[in-house]
Amino acid sequence: MKLIKFFIVGLLFGIIMTKSEAVSWFRIQEMFHFDSFHMYGIIGTAVVLGAVIIWSVKQSRLKNSSGTEISFNPKDLSVPRYLFGGTIFGLGWAMTGACPGPMFTLVGHGFISMILVILSAVAGTYLYGVVRERIPH
Amino acid sequence: MTNIIELISQPWHWSISGAMIALVMFLLLYFGGEFGVSGNLRTLCAIGGAGKKISFFNFNWRNQIWNLVFIFGAIGGGFIASQYLASDMPVQIAEATRDHLASEGIATPVTLEDGTGYVPMEIFAKEKILTLRSLIFIVLGGLMIGFGTRWAGGCTSGHAISGLSNLQLPSLIAVVGFFIGGLIMTHFLLPFLFSL
């Protein structure tokens, strides 16, 4: 029963991803061609408001719905994993036009090919697990 | 009510969209989760039994079920939005991008008869899935997304939204990487891949 609220937030997220057009392969192409402000506006607004939200959550020591104070895990600073991993993700993002959230949303639109994109992404994650010890982090 | 549905069915302004994404991030934090979609790919590996062979997938995935429920909700949200909240025109793409793609043989829908403008049908239509070009886009693209997000420890939601909102330098490095990869693919590799 506790999980229903996550399902509802997920429904909302799928609707937002669609109506924002962030799920559009063409919008991602437009972004990487610097031909429109649309995607930059979406991400920029989300980050600025998100920063205000997270700052307020920390300042007010807000508790989550089960009464535990909301905490954040700072990420360990290094360069290779973020830069190289990020670059590989970026290559795939520009090809499929979908990052992980939109992949799932587009399955709901009825695009069968996106199920194959998801399965390939799961395989890619598995592959990372296999070579993880041998690549720089 | 009809008016509200009509209003929601219009394409949303970027500022509304961005604010709604920030709201989703807050709701997930408030309900005891966090906003990061690509972690689900690792969870799916673990559920599939990958933890028996590889320690990276040997973790208590039951703690992550909320995130899978969230992303299955997103499939439902995509269904609702595409069936009941559809706009009366395809996604409106900048002319420069349309011209550029047309020169590479990819048509951008102008009317709904051509498509909704979410994916290029030349590549992602189900009749095309088994062609070499489509398989490269789908399989290679998916593999790189899965590999890259886990190496970087997050995707657009985990790094670009959650991480940057929390002023995390690692997330900024990751986002720089996203753009290096995206720009190389868009400007140097896609023209070749389209021609296959």
C-alpha cells in the first residue's frame, strides 16, 4: 500500500515528461544543435527551483512522510567516472533521444522499440558490473 | 473540467515543465525515495539474478522496489498523456533542426498524419526494428546509456536535476560529460549512422 504513492508520482512524471516534450527525440536533437531554448529552459528551471527546495529542506530539517529527517549523500569527488561515464551516456542519449525516464514513458506511448532500448540499457548496466573493477573511477 | 483537460493537453511552457519536475523530485524525497531513474537498471539486473556472479549486483534490491513502482507509473503516465491529453499538433521543432535533419533523410512531422514528433519513425517504427540501422540505434544506444549511467552513477534525473540542485560538483562533471558525448554523437557520428 505504501507503494501506491510512488505509482501516482510516477504517473505524474510520465505525464510531465510527455507534455514537456522532453521525451521527444527531436527536442534532444534541437538541444544538441543549440537551435532552441526549450530543453535548457526545462532543465534550468528544474535545477533552480530544485536548489531552493533542497536548501529549504536542509534548513528546516524537514522530515519525510515516515518521520525520518530527509538526508542527502554527498557524492565522492573524482573526475574519470563522471566524465567518461557521462560521455558514454551522452553518446547513447543523442542516439536514442531518450534518457532512462523517457524510455519508460515512451513505452506507454506504444513505441515497442523502446522496450528493446530498455533491455539494451539493462544489458549495458550488466556489462558495467562485469568490467567495473578494471575501469577508472 | 473539459476546460482543464484542454488546457493540460496543450504543450507545456518550459517553465511549467521545469517546475513540475522539481515537484516530482520533492515528492520522491518526501515519500522517502530520491529522484534517480537509472538506478532501476541496476535493480533489474539484481532481480534477474546477476548478483550471484557479480558482487555489484549483490545488494538488497527489495529496498529499491519503490523506484521500480515509480518508473512503471511513468509508463502509465505516458499512456494517459498520449491517449487522453494529446496535443492537436506534433511537437513543434525549430526550423533549423528540421532542415538539418531533412538534409540527412530524417523527416520531422509537421501534421499529426506524419506522426506525433516524439520519435523518428524512420528509425523507431516497429516495422523498422530489424533493419541494421535501427538495431544500431536501439541496441548500441541502449547499451551506452546503461553502461554510461552506471559508470557515472546517474543520468539526467540523478545528476542533472537532483545532483545539480544539491550543488554537487561531481554531477556538474557528469553533465559536462553528457554534453561532450551528445555533441560528438549529434555532430560527428549521427550523419554517418543516418546514411547506413
